[in-house]
Amino acid sequence: MSDRYEKAIEGCVEKLRAGTLTEDDLRATLNSLVSSCDGGHDLLYLQADSMAIGAGVLGMFTVENGEIHEGPPDPGDWPYATVLDALKDGWRVLKFPDLAMFVDETKLYGPGVEFILEKQR
């Protein structure tokens, strides 16, 4: 839970304990939290060289504000060298690679190892 949410809820708890919490307080807190979530989400698609979180990135693109953006042509300019780097930057995994694509560990049957991540704006 983000600090913003925790502070808002703690403020309501303090007012509740003091007996001063009102319906208007709850509605204002709810409106504040909902408006902070209305910024939408961005998506990050990472093609990796294995299913591990520390896997090296082989390809990437993002969907930001409803527009698709390919990563820079030079992999050295990509914002993340590994899936773990993206996680450390606040991205959350929505989809891990599909294990069904691996009949055995030496051969991949399918489109590849793709992680889909999201970040709230």
C-alpha cells in the first residue's frame, strides 16, 4: 500500500478514535484516493532470454497514455537491462511467461518469454 493511502486511512482512524470522524471526512478521503488512481496505467512489454526475473531483456515496448512506443533502437539505451531492473523502478508484473510454452527446458514452443508489467501514472 502506498504512503498516500496509509496516511489517508490513518487520518480517518485517528478521527474515529477521537470521535470526530464524519461522513464528509470519509467521502473526502475516498474522493482523494479515487482521484489519485484516475491517472491510468502504462504497460511495459519485455521479451527476455529466460523466465527468470533477472533475465536479460531482448526486446521491449511500452504503451503510455494509450500510445505504443518502441524502445530505442540501441539496446544499450533501453531503460532496463533486466526484468528485475523494471521491478526496482516501480513496475509490477501483470503476466509472467507462460510455462506451457516449455515442453522441456531446452526448447521453447511459442512466441517467447514475455513479461507484461504495469505502472500507475
